[in-house]
Amino acid sequence: MRLHTTTALAAILLALTTGTVAQAAEAPSAPITVSAAGPVQTFQPAYFLEFQVSTAFDMVLHVPGFVFDGGESARGFSGTAGNVLIDGQRPTTKADLGNTLSNINSAQVDHLELITGGAPGIDMHGHRQIVNVVRKTDAKPNFSVLGIYRNLDGRTNAGVLLFTYNDNRNGKSTDITADIFNFFDNGAQNGRRVTTDSTENRILDIYQHAGGQGIESQASHSRPLWGGKITFNGTYNPSIYRQTLKYNDEGDTAYESFMEKDIPSELGSQYERALGHGLNLNLNVLSRHERIHDIDIYNDQTGTADYRALSLTNERILNGRLSWEKNDRLTLAVGTESVFNSLDRDSSFVMNATSPNVPTDHVRVQEDRTESFVSANWKATSKLSFEGELKVEASTIAVPAADRSDSFTYYKPRFQAVYAFSDKTKLSWKTIRQVDQLSFNGFASSVQLQTNHVTLGNSDLVPQKDWMNTLILEQSFWDKGAISVALEHYNYQDTADFIAVVDHGDIYTASGNIGAAQGDFVHLKLDTPLDRFHIPHGTLSLDWLYRQSKVKDPITGKDRRISGMEPHIYSASFSQEFPKSGTSWGIDLESAGKDRNYLANELTDAFFDPWTQVWFQYKTPGKLTFKAMLKNPLNLRFTQDRTVYEGLRGLSPIAFTQHTTTKIPPILELRLKKDF
């Protein structure tokens, strides 16, 4: 659990306070804040005035009933899109969508569009709802400086120094962000581990500290070209993370040091053009590279354990889409995507000058994948719209060391229908076949020295598949309230989980496929204004997801839930704005998770107490924003329980149990931002 932070807040105070104080902009006398036209609901900037937003991301988060989705981190481009567009197009980068929106100043936004079901010229990317951020075409350039200071436990300091530049004029746009940061790992706190076996309890005190530093940079530029628009983008985000640990085991002392160097980078380009007669062309080229180097060294009275791993990941994407707007009711599209991905991972494990045998410690995995699709978006009536798509995926996975080269072909249909009983009440149905991507890391072995646990790579992995059916009812109420309930049912094939591998009498855990499974989810989302409850400009947001899953355990043969699928995820946020004074405050609550994993010879449970934070913000007429946040004021408690068996889990006696408890201190965060 890492927090990006920085040390140089004082260095920008002068720049922040020397800007010319401007007069507060007068609100329109009678602003049209929200308008609806079929599936498109438009939100003008005046709608967001009382929320005192600073960025496009702030505006997106205040669209009632909308649940932001930053997209998938999977390989490829077409299947990883989030549910927010910028000027009708998906950003050309696969970088974090939330960060991209946070780096667009709200003064540069002309309006937001909430699109449900589909609209002419809009690629929904499989989402039921899309927010389109439409920027002004003649806005003045904006330059902002943000300083963040964070303090943990009164002793550990860190922070961020972030620069942002936006310019969108005359058909050209330039967006540049750069920051330097150092950070602490708020999960690396002192704790106690109690190990119980048949004869005794052993108490291990753990003293740890972790953090690091790095640079994040992102730039994009768009301009007219050959009757269309071309966009170039790039990112470069090197960082280094260090963790030191001291173990005190009833007088015996051990030390561990871990370091990870991560260097991800990306270059991409997008070209879009209207070809006439309703035809539109969109082309994307993207190249990504990442280098991760891990070093983990453990020393105690018996000797030294040394684990090292070097991972090189490459991705090259060519993506094209041709759409035809036959009329304002029907849009057809075809497209294709070609992707090459590879992972080269070398690892070594040395214990007391000897090298234990760890299979698959040198692995190369590569994937060639082509995905083609045809889709249609049809507004059958003023109340009913349909969206259909058929994707055909053909891929080849090769693992040379295991002499494996397998080809797969998958048909992935998608159907969605949205019926609007009124402007405020909508019902939607979605059916889709999904094919997960294989995790390249599952092909390679890894060693965790802290728990002396070895996870084997598995060269026989196949993708998990599922059919998902979703029914969603949403209701808008009052002026800014919305509630939605979603019922989801999943039928899984080749469920991705953990399997047991027995090698020369030793039992290992490996990633694997464990057969068919089912899942039933309930998702509730509520946004309600509190003015009617005598809390002026107050807003309450609730988001709750319940997940129930069932799969047959490959070891015990009994039904259980899927590993890592925690049953409850929830969040609650309260905020109140005071527009006349430029102040606001709020309280946020978020479940941090309860996670259970079924390994080959152990059962692990991890639980975080709910994460809370209280914040206060003051925004001056001179475009200076100050925000103070107290995170985790109740001292978040993290517990982890392990039940380790002498042999296979559930089929052999328990060797020992282990209970680890850690408390995370409160975190104070101060933000100071100046827009020029």
C-alpha cells in the first residue's frame, strides 16, 4: 500500500503566493445547468459551481449516478478502455485515466455529456454509460503547480511537486505533466507475528520501514493533419522502492532488505478523420516497455538467503476502427487490433551459498494476438436502444523453455439493451462473453523470503472465460440525486485460482485453472443531495458491492469461494460546500478489503479495517487552493492469518498457525495548488 508523496513544498510557496489575485467570476444570472436529449444528458460548468471543482476529474466524480471506471490494466488497447472520453475520443495513452483527467483544469472544460446506451459517433467500449469531457476550443493556456506534503506517525515525511500545462486552441492541444516525488509505504509498519504449533507459541516482533522516490512524466500533443487530427503521447515513470525489516524472535535477530527498481515507458500515436458520408476512421499505434529489478536479501544466525529477479516486458499495438453513422439512429463499426506481448524473467535463489532447485526460474513468454470486431448501435425508438458486437480473438501463446506453442480462437459476443421509461428511470440488460488474459507472471516462479514461500510458474495456463448477464435499474430524483441497482450473474470456465504441484515430494503452490465456477453480484450506487434534510449544499454518496462465488476445490473436492474474491466492497462519502466562502469539507469511508486465498498447503486470510479520512478545502478567488486531509485517524489495523498444513491443505494435519497484526498510524496531508 504505497502513497506517492514529495518533500519540496516550501520551494513553491513563493510561486504560489506571487500570482495576481483575480476577481471572482460572476455566475450566470440564469444558467442552464443540465439538459437532456434522448440518451445524452449535458452538464454545463454552472452545474459544478457549488462543488468548487478544480479539475475535469472532480467534475466527472460529481456526475450523479455515474460510477467512474479507469479501465483495465490488461494487455492490448481496445479491451482496456475506461468509461470517460475526452472530446469524444479515448485518450491515446494507457496511462492512468484518473491522472489524465486530474491534469485537465476545470476552466478548460466546456461541458460534460453523460451518455447512456449509446449516441451517434460515440464508441461506448462496452460500457453502459460514458461521460464525454468536451473541452473549450478557445480557452486560455493553463499552468498549475501542486505541492503535497505528507507526514506519517509524526516522524516520516514525504511529498510531491507536480507541474501541469494545458493548451487547447485553434485545433491544437498540448498537455504536459511532470512531478518528482518521494513516498513512504504506509503498510510497512511495525507489527507482531505469533506462530502456534503443537508445542509452543513463538512471538516475532517485526520492525520495518519502506519508501522510495521517482519521477512521473506524461505529454500529449494534437494537431490537424490531412483533414483529420493526429495525437502523439509519451510517458516515462522511473521509481525505486526500498524496504528494510528487522525480526526479533525471542532474542534471535534477523534482517531483511528488499529493493525494486521499476522503469515503465510508453510512446503512442492516434489518428482520427471524418471521411465523409458518415464514415469515420480511427488508428492507434502504441509501444510500451517496462523493466523491473528486484533484490531481496535475508540474514539470520543460520546464514543468508538471496533472491533476485529481473523482468522485461514489451508490448506493441496496432489498432484500427472504421465507423459509419448511417443516420442519427444507427451506427455501424468494424475494426481490428494486432498485439505482440512478451515477458522475459530471470530469477535466482541462493541460500547459504547453495542454490535450491526452483523450476521455471528462467522464463520467456510471448503472445501474438489479433482481435477483429463488428458492432452496431441502434436507437430503435425514442425510449429503446440496442448495442451489439461480435469479437473474434485469435492468439498464440509460446513458452520456448517448456516447448509450448498453443493457439486459441474465441468468439466474444456482446449484447446490450437500454429502455428509458422516462428521463429519470432507465432499465438495461447486458450479456457478454469475456475471455481474461493470462497473467505472464503466472508462468514464472517467485520466492517470498519473509514467509519462506515458493510459488511455482505454470506453463500450462489457459485463459479464464465467463458469460456475464447484468440487469440494472437506475432512477434519478430531485435535481442531483440518483440511485442504481445492478444484479450480475457469472458462469466461469477454466477458473483462474491456485493449484498444488508435487515435485520430488515437495508441495508447491502455482497459478492454475480449476474448472467451472459461478458468481452472483449485487451492486448498489446512491448519490443524494442533502438540502432537503437541512444540510445545504451537502451530498452523500454510497457504493456497495456484494460478491458471492462458488467453485469446487481441486484439493478437498468441497465447494468454496474463488480465491481473492472478497464478498463485500463498499465506500461512503459525505461532503458539504460553502460557495460564498470558498470552503468545503468532507468525510470518506472505504473498505480496505478481506481477502482469502486457498494455497496448496496453507489457507491465508488478510483483513484491513475500513479506511477513513477527513478533509477541509479552501479555494481563494486568486486561484489558490489549500486542502488539508487527515487520513486513517482511527489507526487502521491490518491482520493476516495463515494456517499451514504438513501436507496438502485440508487433507493433512495442521503444522502451525500464524497471526500477524499491524497498526498503521494516522497520515496528515497538506495540498497547495496554484493555477496561473
